[in-house]
Amino acid sequence: MRLLRTGLTFAALLISPTQVASGQAPSAEGVRFFETEIRPTLQTQCGQCHGEKLRTSGFSIATRESLLKGGNRGEAISLESPKESLILSALRQTGTLRMPPGGKLPAAKVDAIERWVEMGAPWPIASLLTSTSAPKTHWSFQPVKRPDPPEVAQSSWPRNPIDNFILARLEEAEIAPAPEADAITLMRRAYLDLTGLLPTPEEIDAFLADKRPDAYEHLVDRLLDSPHYGERWGRHWLDIARYADSNGYNNDAPRKIWMYRDWLISALNRDMPFNQFVIEQIAGDLLENPTNDQIVATGFHRNTLINLEGGVDFEQYRTEAVVDRVDVTGMTFLGLTLGCARCHDHKFDPVSQREFYQFFGFFNSIDELSGDHTDREGRARAYEPLLEFGNEEQYARRGAIKAQLDVMTAEQEEYEGALLKQQPEWEASLTDEEFAKLPIGIQRILRKPPTERHAQRLRFVEAAFLGQDPGVQERRKSVAAVRKLLPSIPSTMVMRELPEPRKTHVLLQGEFLMKGVEVQPGTPAVLPPLEPRASARSDRLDMARWLVDKRNPLTARVTVNRIWNRYFGEGIVATENDFGSQGEPPSHPKLLDWLASEFVSQGWSLKQLHRSVITSATYRQSSRYRPDAAKIDSSNRLLARQNRLRVESEIVRDLALSASGMLVPEIGGPGVFPSQPPDYMIRNPWLESKGKDRYRRGLYTYFWRTSPHPGLMLFDSPDSLATAASRNRSNTPLQALTLLNDAGHHEFAQGLAKRVLTELPDADDSDRVVHAFRLCLTRAPTAPERQKIERLLANQLNEFRTHPEQADALLTLEAGGVDRAETAAWTTVASVLMNLDEFITRE
């Protein structure tokens, strides 16, 4: 009975009966192969449609017996003729049945399944998908142990221990690593990864002239010290923090939280130890005598959506915000899908519903209804604690104006209250002509007797009645005019605990109205226990310190894996949000633990972690495609080369600004409004910035949740409605059309044209072409490339000399002392260079 209460069945602990009966009890090697190579694929790719309950086409993979039996199409696996198994033809998509729908598994995964079938389909447990809890022996729940770097045959290749782990796996697969990328490619790669900006020609020349054996290491150190490093890596963290400049939902009112973004950039630039970085964001307000900066840091969990629509149930949306904080904390620091236990015990990981609400309790006593806020219509709203940064004069002026507003508002309410007593007489006195002039909705309400009118509709009638009176209108306008005199005091949304904590209950079926047993704040039992500061109730600060406790096996692993993902396009654990039983096992488990232990032993230094990865021989490999390696490792999981990655949406803009010389490198401040297609923004105001704010980095573009800048979304920016640990990378024709035709990119092309002509005023076109290539691609053009660009330039120059009106139409910016026809011709060339795949790709 004890086993049943924990959600495990006796069958889940037994060897598959058919294997025992046939004398095919799985070997230790078979069990290992199934658990590491097969089980994750079956769960993530097949389990949703072919589980125990949902047996699409009559087929289930819940047990070995059901998998061998197959479904409506017959047996899925043939142990007598493994290569002829239906499951293999479906996965290879060589027949009429093609799985999974709408996609195709990597060849390496299909090869692994074929090998497993040939082994006799070893199956360590009778039930794969019916257990509600993963065993506590799952790899990610085990303590981090620092492994020794393995010995390798090619001992001259490794530059640091990272390379030993990578090379050992390559040698095991009989694959040689790729050669090192050339100096120019390596330099551009490091700039894009560490700052998101391009090197200048002067920086390129200086690096190429540096003949020291550790010249590249010195370059990396300079980039890590750059203030733009914090911007580049801050953008990654803002995705996780679901950062936006508006509240979301239908109202989507603006919010003030950019100071959190600026705190983040500063913390990264200062290389704040990651354990402190976590503690301040989760519970900076609970530290002893917290500084303003530490309170600003708590904006991390103020990035939840807020619903200010009329008639909403505040408690419902407060509960949703708390659930979101649990989800984000679980995925960001633990790599666990805690949210799956909101309505019931987690079906795959050892997290019960009760434990979900214990964790929920850490965030349940946050003050959500404090601080004054004025929305876009000038109406006062009370929500979200704010930390203000005003001076005594501003506070005094605000106090005086608020006192005046209180008097005026009271007088207005008294006047309108007395007037509303006359409403029945007004209704009775309406002539047919006056009645017909009222809005249709008001007419419908007035046709009903007062006792049958819906209470929420009465305000519409009251508004119509009050609108007839001129006195209601010189009064309302007066209040609005005085309200506009309130000083604008800089502020940011922060966390604050209630004086008395709320009680936390298990919410039955996840419904906020269905309260079950009361629970106290706590952490999942599968992980090391939380140690509260005192005997009193545990709070967010206790939990934050528990997250970065050295005994916690997850936070360091999840963090180093996420950074690895940024550098190679995929993490050591490919499912970086899920280190549970449904996630994929690590491709290099010992490397993951070495990185995690090194991260902690180096004082949780993010910069030191970056330096270790980016100076490794693994990172420095060429990204050129290798057919020989692809035959063995088609997805490049063993990293026999670097991966080519298209840069993120903000960096697409930053590269164009960087190449054109138009970038305004200021750091921080409120969001800005760069140009965007006309008439796109139909919900929220978009007053295009002028002057320097027009050319700020993409990181600072104001982000409306319901209608974000189209240039960001086109290149796969997350919508900030939920945490995003990684981004998709799509490749669509619309992206190329945008780079060619978008008004903003057209401005950048004009800027690049002017830069080339201004910086090389006396050079010939051949030298200018070389200069333009170096500005955009860091390298010089090949001879064929230069010839093609020179021909394009000559043709365009001839066209614009012949038709000067076309040059005038093309140039939307002031040319400023350069020949307009020549500028127009170079604008065309610049547009071509900025639209190259190489321009927006990190090699």
C-alpha cells in the first residue's frame, strides 16, 4: 500500500514479464542504453499521442508488451526481422506511415532506436508512462561530483579541461575535431557572442597585428570588460525574466520597470557572483538593511502579467501571478516543470501537488496592492509596490497637489451624487426626439424597468445622464488639469512582503476558489532540505539561499548548461528547461558536472565561466560543415565543429547600427521607440523617437506585450508572456524582405553609405568596397565578390546620375555634404551587404 500511495505500481518495479518468460532479461548495458538513448525519445516524441490512456490508432508505448503488439496497423516491432519493423519505417518516413507528424527525428535518434530493436528491445521496467513520480535516482537529482578530465590520445589539442571531455567522446566515435577557425572569423564570433556588436576596422587591424601567442585571450578579456557585455548577456536573462514594458492582457497598460533591466546590466558587468545575483532577485527586499539596488533587483518577479480590466476578480489573477513565479523559478534555477504539479501530482517527476503549493507559499505573501499608479487615461490605480527615486521638492509638491485633488474629488462626488437623485425625473422627461439621440445601448437599458436593469449596466445610464450637465464636465476637466500637474517621479516595480503572511492552501484542481488543506512554505523532498535562518516560518530569502546552496544539485548544472547553449546552439542537456525524467540526458554528463563544480569553486563567477568556454579549443573550432562527421553524428551533438547560428532579433538591428556607424552606445534608461512600419501599432501609442533615441540598441526598444515591435517578432523574439530560456531560429522570406525594404534598415543602409564615403573621401571605389566589407563582415571581399559589387555600384551610379530624381526619392536622410547620386548608389550596395546571410550569422 505504501508503494501505491506514492504513485508507483508494483509492476513499475519489475522486469518486463515477456522478457523474463523468453529468457531475455535485459543486460546492464541494455538497461543503460534504453534509459539514456531510447526512453527520453519515446517519452518526448511519442508519449503524448501513444500513452496508456490516449492510444492513437490503437497503439501505446506505455509497456513493452503494448509496444511489441502494435496498433491498428499491426505489430510495431519485429524481433525476428528488426530492420523490417514498422516503427523504423515510420520514423525513417520511407513508407506511407510517417512519424512524428509534421517533422522528422534526427537520423542519430532513429539509428539508436534501430540498434535498440536489434538488441531485442530491452526494457527495464514494465511501465514507462504510468508512474507519477520519477525515481529519486534520476541523474539530475544526484550530488554534483567533480570528475577528473579524461586522458586523450591527441593531447596537443585541448586548451583547457573542457576540451578533454569533448575530445574523449570524439575519439570514442573515431572523429577528429575540426581545425581552428581563422583569426577574422574567431574575432567576429567572440564580438558577437560577448557584446553583440561588430569590431571596428581599427580593432581588426590591432588584433591581426598582435603576434602574442595569447592575443586571443587578451581579446576575450577586453570584451568581457566591455560595458556592452552586460547588455548582450542581460538580453538573454531578460528572456528568462519575461521582461516587458507593459502589463499584458487586453488593457496592456504601460509599466515602469526599466530600472530592473539597468540593474541587471550593471550586475553582469560587475560580475556579481551568481549566488548573490539569484538571492537579490528572489529576495533582495528581505536582506538586512537592503540597498535600493537590492530592492530594484526584485523586479525579476514583478515581470508577471497584470490584469487591470474592469470586473476582473483580483484574487484569481493574483493567484495566476504567484503560479507564474513558481513556474519561472522552477524552470530558471532548477530546470524542473513544477507547474505540472499545480492540479495533481507531477506525472513524471517526484514533485507532489502538496509540494507545489508549499513552494507556492514562498510567493503567496507578496504585497500586490500597494503604491499609487496612474494609467494612460489618468485614472488612479493602486497595485504593485513601487520604489521611487524622487527628491524632497517633488514629494512635497506631489503631497500638496494630492491634497488639492482630494478636496476637488470629494466636491465632485458630492455634486454628482446630488445630481443623480434627479435621474428618474430626467428619464421621465425625455421626449421621443431626445430619447432617439441617446446611444442604442442606453436606449435598450432605459426601456427596461429600473428593477430589471443589470447592476453593472447602471453606470452607463448614469454616465449618459451626468453627461447632460455642464457642471459635471468645467469640474471633471478641472480635476484632470490638476492631476496633470503631479510631478513625474522615477520609480520601478519591486517586491515587498505583507506585514502578516497569507495562509497557503492546496488549491484543488488548481482552482483558486477550491481551497484544500493548509500548507507551510517548503521545498520538494527529492532535493536537499531547506535550512531556515531561524525556527520561524521559512520565507523567500530562505528559499533563495536554498537555490544556490552547494548541496542543491540543480542550480549550478542548469546555469552552466544554459550558457553552453548560447555558445553552441544546444545545451549539454538539450531540454534546458527540463532536467526531469522527460528531459533528454546530457550528451556529456561528466563535462556538465565539471563545469558546474568549477562554476561554484570559482566563486560563482559568470565571467570566469564565459572565459573558460570561449577560450577552449572546442569553441574555437571552424563551423564549416563536415560530411565525414555528419555520417556519424548528424546533429553535431559531439561537437566535431562549431555551429553556425543566426543572431537574435535585437542583434540583427545592433549589427546594422554598428556597421553603419549610427549606433548610440549609451547604456540604460527608459525604453525607446525606433521606426516601425506605418499603421502597424493599432492598440498602443508608438511615437517614434527622434535624435539619439532613434538609434539605440534593440535591447532598449519599448516592448508592448500585446503588440510588440514587428522587427523583433519577425526574427523570433519571445512574446514575454512566459519565461523563454531559449529562442527559436526561423528562416523565412519575410526576413529577407524586411532587411531590404524596412524603413529602419533603409536608414541604416544610408548611414553605411555615408560612412564609407566620409571615411574614405579620396579613395577609389575598389578600396571603398573593401572598407564596406570589413565594416559589415569583418573580412575583406574575395576577388569575385569585389568585382560583382563594383559592377553593381557602377550600374547604380549611372542610373542615379541619369535620373537624379530617383536618388532624391531613395534618400530619406540628410546626405550632408556628399554627392547625392553617389550616396544613393552606395546605399544600394550597403543594403545588399546588410542583407547577406553572413551579415546576420555568427560563424
